[in-house]
Amino acid sequence: MPHSSRVVLAAAGVSLLALLASGCAGATPPAEATPAAPPLVARLVLPVGQADPMIAEGVLIGANQPVYETSGVGPKKLNAGAPDGTPESYIDLEQFPGGALGPGVSITEAQSMNALARIRENLEAQGLRLDNVTSMRVFLDNPPGADRADYAGWNRAYRQFFANTNLASGDTTLEPLGTAPPAAPVVRNPARPTRSTFEVQSLAAPGWLVEIEVDAVYPAGQHPR
């Protein structure tokens, strides 16, 4: 082959050896290149009806099996009988039998129940459920007069929404509210996400004792709305 032809082939990125082999009887053609993976994508989820919010409700990340990450979610102000900005104002009394805190239910526990219900609403707005949650980060402030965060109260609230199904038998684990006898949890959920819990000096909203953020993964074949 003339030298000039070799230069043309090299410039075109063609292997001379591969070209010769392709003309031989029975030769196996070169394998096709593996298609590139879809690019990572991200999409903000903004509060409904707000064009200029301070923060997003969450963000969707990924192409094949998207991950949804919420912003920090705290309890709603639902107790009109308590002064604004007090921990008691963020208690949802309708979550408790008889519309009142049961025996031994702490303020942190009650606020955590409220905040977890909001996490559930946040996820359902994106077509997800609590059992899609894979990771959780929790921030606790000290209750008034206490020198330590109420981890026990938070854990009781957590078990009302997560990790309350026996993975071997499938039986529902009965959970207590405060010091009441164990009863069926608010949401039956086998999910046990990874979790970190931090004690903090204060939270963004006056009166908040808990703030939660979660990551949830869409099941295979299911995509964001």
C-alpha cells in the first residue's frame, strides 16, 4: 500500500490491522462501542403556586432510577390553642386519640409525629411513599428546660412511621405513644432507612424542636411526575 494511503487511514482513525482483518473470511467484526450512560439530571420541585420561594420542596436527581431529596421539613403550626412560636403550637392534636396528648407523650414526640406526616405529604406529592425512603437526617433541639435533645421521644415517633414490620415474619410491630400500651402504628412500613440524628442549638422556626430531610428512590420502572 502506498505511504500516502497509510497516512489517510491513520488520519481517519482507522486501524490498518482491523481493516485487513475485516476482509478475511470468517473474521469477527469489531465489537460495537458500549452506549454512553444517560447524563445525570436534576430538577427542582418548587412549592405549589410560588414563583419565587426561598428554598425548593426538594430536588430530583438521576436518569435511570431517580432519587428525590427533600428539603428540611418541620412540623406544621396546627394547635391554635397555643401561642405562636411556642413548641406547643406545632402539635397536631388530631394525631392522638381523643384529640389530646396521651400519657407520657413528650413535646418532641408530638412534633416529630407532625413533621413525619409532612414528610409523607411531601413524598406523595411526587408519587413516592414512605417505604421508598432510603436515607434520613434528623435535627433535634432541646425541649424547654432540658439540657439534652429528646431522642427517646423522637424514636417513638419514628417507629410510628418507619421500621415497624418484622422482616422475617411480616408481622406488624406494635408501638407505644408515650407510656400508653403498644398499639398499631400510624403507617405500617417495613423500610429501615439509613439515618443520622443530630442535636442542634436551634432550628429555623421559633418553637421547632425537630426538622427532618429524607432521600427516596423511585422503584424500577417508575418515574417522576
